[in-house]
Amino acid sequence: MSSVRRPAWGSIIPALTLLAGTLFAASASTARGTGLREDGRTRLTELIGAEQRRTRHARADYQRLRDEVDAISRRAGRDDARVTDAQARADRLARDAGMTPLKGTGLRVTLDDAPQHGEQPRDAGPDDLVVHESDVQAVVNALWAGGALGMQIMDQRVIATSAVRCVGNTLILQGVVYSPPFRITAVGDPARLRAALDLSPEITIYKRYVREYGLGYAVRSAGRVTLPAYTGNVTMNHARVPADPERDGGS
């Protein structure tokens, strides 16, 4: 009678147990206390949210400190005519610099990504279906060229030195992340602002994508709007010390 060779389970089971333990240890080390199937996008969203909250707190602290500095400067100016004159000049320039709220009529331009659902042209790539920072910047530049007295992107006032940045299809402005649609509001002569938009070569190209790929573009008159004061940092690349009339007069 022939014999059938059977596995030596007594020796295999300890080896399997050791291998399983090694794999569990490696999994725990890789996961570092989190599920291996945890969505990385969730962690990224939480990180963005945390950074936005940190930015809001930092902006609030910055505004509080700036208000304290302004109050100290005004108190000092009561006893120093030079400080009073400098503060008066700063107050006159604050409106043009965007440091105070601005009321008036103007235009609101809205840019939006193409609809996610629906048939798209066969040659459409991902970059053809989203708004880019160059599109937002083209609108901003055209409105400034059209004589805008002030401007706001989403809920923030922007000035001539404000930088528009996009990551993917989101807009980052002064540390705050915005999703489309993007709204740009300008105070000024509505007719001049519309004419400047129509004359912009970059916006003409964008309108072609509106027709071919379904990007969003809308221009509407803004009745009586109030733009908030600019609250971001102002970094000077160049500065000039003003002449001292008393010193110049005495030389």
C-alpha cells in the first residue's frame, strides 16, 4: 500500500504565525495609527482648513496691532505738529491706497469652471475646463485699466500690489482659499469698465473658451456697493525718505 505524503503542519504553523506578526507590525508602522485606506484628500482638506483658520487669526491680530499703532500715533501727534501733518497726509492717501472702505457703483465679473457633467468636446483637456490665475489676473488688469477706483475679489479688497495665485481650480488670496465661481467687483464708471473688458486681448481669448468649452463668464452692473478696506500686509520694495522742509530751509 502506498503512503501519501502529508504537510508537516506542526512545523509550518509557527512559521506562518511569525510571518503574520511581521506583516501586522509593518502595517502598524506604515499607518502610524491611521487607517491604510484613509483618503489623503481628507487630510489635505483638514490641513487647508487649519491653515485658513490660522490665517484669519493672524489677520485679526495684525489688524488689532495696526489699530493700536494708529491710536498711539494719533496721541503722539497731539504734542508734535510733524506727526499731525504726517497723519493728515496718510489719511488723504488712504482712500487711493485702498486702506479705507469705498462706496460706489461699478461692475461685477464672475468666472467659473465648465460644468462637470455633460458632453465636452473631444479635444478638451483638464486645463481647458477650469479658470486659471491668468484669467482672473486678466480681468483685474482690465478693470484697473478701465479706471477702477477700487476692487474686491470674493470678499477681500485688493490693491495694485495684490498677488493672484491659483492651485488647481482654487484661488489663494492673502492666505485664504476660494473655490469657483470667482467674483471680481470693481467700483468705477460702468461704461469705461465694460469697454476695458471688451478691449482686453486676454479676455477675448477667454471668451473663446467660454464658447467652445463652456467656461463661465458674466458681467453685471453693481448698483451701490461697499468695498471693504484692505487688511493685508504691505511690503515695500522701494522707499524714499521725504524731504524735511525745516532742515532744507535752514541749510
